[in-house]
Amino acid sequence: MMSKLTIDAARTIIRETLAKAHDMGLKPMSVIVLDAGGHPLAFEREDGAAPGRYAIAEGKAYGAVMLGMPGSAQMARAEAQHYFMTAANGAFGGKVVPVPGGVILRGDDGEILGGVGVTGDTSDNDAEAALAGIAAAGLKGDA
Amino acid sequence: MMSKLTIDAARTIIRETLAKAHDMGLKPMSVIVLDAGGHPLAFEREDGAAPGRYAIAEGKAYGAVMLGMPGSAQMARAEAQHYFMTAANGAFGGKVVPVPGGVILRGDDGEILGGVGVTGDTSDNDAEAALAGIAAAGLKGDA
Amino acid sequence: MMSKLTIDAARTIIRETLAKAHDMGLKPMSVIVLDAGGHPLAFEREDGAAPGRYAIAEGKAYGAVMLGMPGSAQMARAEAQHYFMTAANGAFGGKVVPVPGGVILRGDDGEILGGVGVTGDTSDNDAEAALAGIAAAGLKGDA
Amino acid sequence: MMSKLTIDAARTIIRETLAKAHDMGLKPMSVIVLDAGGHPLAFEREDGAAPGRYAIAEGKAYGAVMLGMPGSAQMARAEAQHYFMTAANGAFGGKVVPVPGGVILRGDDGEILGGVGVTGDTSDNDAEAALAGIAAAGLKGDA
């Protein structure tokens, strides 16, 4: 059992997420890996990605970790009850971006090890690349 | 007559809210008790609850105390007039989460003694657990 | 080995820190326990403590966890190089209070499990009570 | 002539800065590379580094890029005129950490390509490791 996310795992997730994005022919991507407390372990932004992509990647991953809800569930909640996600975002200093591409990282027992945030293409493509990267690192992703 | 909330009452509210949540089979819960000024008296987050649950619990209780409106009334207002709750939230630094689970604590004469915020399961289940905890402390809850 | 701080350990730390403070005849106290990500697990503020004590307790514990430096080391750095601690505080949203009473919680292997923040009396008395509470929970404190 | 920092160069800087830190026997390190607009290109935090090290690393690099002053010059200014650096920091949202370890990245003609922020050991050791990583990437560092 892996009880704490390591920098080696984070590097693998980023490398393999980008490799998958290249295979899929996606636009330039940005990928962040946060620990179980929502704090950055590793980040990369590819050449050609817009300068603000750090904040979007972080916001996707941060919401997933802090709320314990993946991006798809946050988006569903935002569509059903937008004022709740707006308010939750205020409570987190505006750092939550509630769309797919924010993925919860889980260990063997389902415990939350951290989160991954991917941005650059459509939200669904972002999430697909993230899940491939997470699987390549031997972890479970909840997108 | 009880004119001011005590730490002993706050402890009872938290313990009994969690006991009720366990009886109901709810997810891991977080419970906060605020005083009449909206300031924290006591808080607990159960094992397995997401790390951001403090801010959600506080936001539910804070809105109840500061606006003098329980979570259900805040939600009704948000649904009828979302820009009002968004604006009110701006005025309160983004700390208000306008959904059930934010409960006003009242004394014998109806005076506001503080607020309770509960989060972890559905908003309605959160509120039901809070009311049980408040009743067990001999106080009145306005959910 | 305890790899993650539990709510039961947090409750013990708070109860025993307050018991020690009572034995020492200290003023009304506030105690917070944060997890390894700097997020609140449990908090209590005793009757008679000022309403702003949550933020002071959190600020002491938050700096300890986020910087990996106990309150005494933060204070020494602030006295030697005040602009560094001012800047670090800006980087953490103003949430760091760099004085004794902010204690790092460590496990058997020295890993950081979280932090404790105590406020109410002199900073040195705050730290002494915290260390007693931490020891009673079978953990190591770095004050 | 290299007119824009690439993600490949950023990866090399991080890898070689960490290699140098290992050679020097430093504590667990965190390294960020910002582009010429002060926006993150890549970041890594080693196992054992405190969770708040992202903000410190970013603050060192951000000040270097945004002010066009390396960390050592910022520290000298802070010691001579602390209110200036405090005010500058206010203007930059509190994101500047004015100590060594914040290094300006320059191209062949002296143009600013970005910045590197390193934190984990003493500020001087942080800067030494950064300069080695930058040199390994074939760039010039102004520490």
C-alpha cells in the first residue's frame, strides 16, 4: 500500500499524462500533481500553453482534493446548484475550477493521496489524459 | 436563562451531532460551533473527511449567524435571487455557504447564541444531524 | 508507526493541553490541531478567551506545518531577519503567526504529522502546555 | 540566440539543481522555474520538504523576475530599506520573498528569460544549487 504520494510518482504521472496527450493529438498541456493536503508536488506547462494555465490546472486539482469531489461531480453540482460551487469557491479563496480534468488520486484502500489537474484541450480530453497518466503510475484516478 | 454559549455546550453539540450521524449511517462528518459573533468555539473533522471541510462547515454556520438566516432560508434566497447571496458573500469575504447544514442556535427567549455548521453528507442529512446535536445540548436550532 | 493523524489523537491533544494549562494556572486557552497539510482537524476555545483566538492559534500551527519550522525557530528568524518572515507570511496569505506556541507534530520516524497551535497565556507557557498535551497523546512535539 | 525559455530547459534546470543539492548534501529541496512573465513553467518538491515550500520557491523567483532584481539584491534592499520591499510586496500581492535563492535567468544578450526559485536549505546554499542547475542548462544565472 502506498500511503503517501512521492515525487517519483508525481513525475511519472506528469510524463505519462503528456505522452497520452501527444498520442491523442491534443493542444499544449499543463499538468499539476498535488499532495493530500492540496499542496503542489510537481507541475509542467508545455511550450505554447498560455501563461495562466498554472492557475487553471491547480484549480482543477485543488477542488478535487479539498472537496473530495472529482471535476465531473463538481461540474454536475455547479450545473444543478451554481451558487453552491460559487460559495464553496469563495470559501477556498477562489482556487476551485469545477470542471473535468480535476482528478482525485486514490490508494489501494480508497484513501485520497492527492489530486491531478490537467488543462489545455477540452475538459473531457484533459481528464482522459490524466487518467492514463495516473494508471501508468500504478494509482487509481477518480475523474 | 442562558445568555452565552459555553465551550461545554459546544462540545456536547459536536459529540451528539456526530453520534446522530453515525446512527444515520452518514459519511465522515465535520462540525463547527460558532459564538454569537460568528467566531469559532469548537470544531471536529472525522477521519476520512476531505481536508477542505473546515471551510464548508464554517461557511454554513457563518452565514447563519451573520445574516440571521438558517441555511434553508439562504438557499431559498439564492435560488430566487442568486446575485443577492453572491453579493452578500462578497461583503462577508466569501465565507458564506448558503445551503442546509447551517443552523442558528437560539436560547429560551429566541435570542441568537451562535451557529452550527455541519457538512459531509447531503445538505438535508447534515441539517438533521445538527438539529439532533443541538437538542441534546438543551438548545433550540433553527435550520 | 502512526502515519496519519487521527481525530482521536487530536481530541487527546486538546484535552490534555487544556488540563496542563489548568494545572499551570494559565489564562483561558485556545488550542488547534492541524493535519499534515495544514488543515484543521479539531479546535476548542475556552470560555473567557477573546473571539479572535482561533486565528492566532491557527496561525501558530499553520506556520509550523507549512514552513516545517516550530514557533521558536520562526521567532528567531523574525528577530534576525524580520522581512523574511513578513514576506513568507505574505506568501501564505497572512496566516502565519511566528512565535512559540506553534508546535510541529512528528511521528516515530520524524515525519511531520501535523501541527498544534496554542494561545492564551505567554507564548512560552502556551508552548509548554502544548508539549504536555502532545506527549499525553504519545506523539513528539517540536516547539 | 535563445529568446524564450522552453519546458525542456526548465526540466534540465530542475534536474540539475536537485543533483547539485544532493552532491552538497542539502536538505529536501523545492525548485521552480518561471517564464519571462513570472508564470510557472515547471516545479518539483522533493519528499520530506514542508508543504508550504511551493509558495517560498515561487516567491523567490517571482520577485527576481518581476523586479528584475536577484534575491541577493532584494535582500540588500530589504536590509537597507525594509519598507520599500514590504510596499513592493503589497503591490505584488504578497508574492515576493526577498532572499537569495531567487535567480534571474538571462540569455546570451543579457535579456531576462525567466527566473528560478530554490528553497530548502540555507538561502546561500539554495542559490549555489540554482546556479549549478542553470549553468548545466547552458544559461546564465544572476543570483
